[in-house]
Amino acid sequence: MAKVELTSTSLIVHIQGADRFFAMKSQFEVPLQHIASVDSAADEARRVWHGLRVGGTNIPGVITAGRFVEHGEWAFWDVHDPQRAIAIHLRDESYAKLVVGVEDPSVTSEAIRAAIGRL
């Protein structure tokens, strides 16, 4: 699971616990102005295929963590429970989206939307 931190200018995603090993990453920092949208990724996270894995772990039904390429776009995943997955769509970044599991997807999504709305 990931912890999302919002500052006045950035979104910081902290990868927690053993997921740092499985995802081969511990943190992302993205300027708020590079966030295009955020939405639920529950349906997408239930799929078995997330793209070509290029570093990380993919055990369907257990964990999807790391870098994936799908349709020519890079995505970072850190999801155990599809019901807790959100997709943070980015622009002007090396990743097109970050798909992470969070404690409360609706509260986290609303907080991100509010932060980008204040820009």
C-alpha cells in the first residue's frame, strides 16, 4: 500500500514496507500541475494483464508492483487490493500514470482533486 502526501506544490507517493522491494521504488514526487486527473482503478486492477513488466513484481490476485509499459506508455503500479486502487494520470512526466493502493481511495482521490483545483 502507498501513502499519499500533498504539499502546496507537490504530490508525494511513499511506497510502504516490503512493497519498496517488490516495486523497486520507494517514493515519487510529482508537481501538482502535472496531474491531469485521478480516478478509481478498481476495474483495471482486477485485470491480469497490466502491460509488459519492466522491473517489479506481478502475481495476479496477490500483488502488482513496479514499472509496466502498455500501449507505449509507462505506468507505475503498487496494488494488492483492487478495491483500494486509484489511478493518478500524469502529463509531462516519464510515467503516464501511477496506480497505487491507498487506505481510503475516495478520500485520497478527493484530496488530490482539491489540491489540483487550488492551483
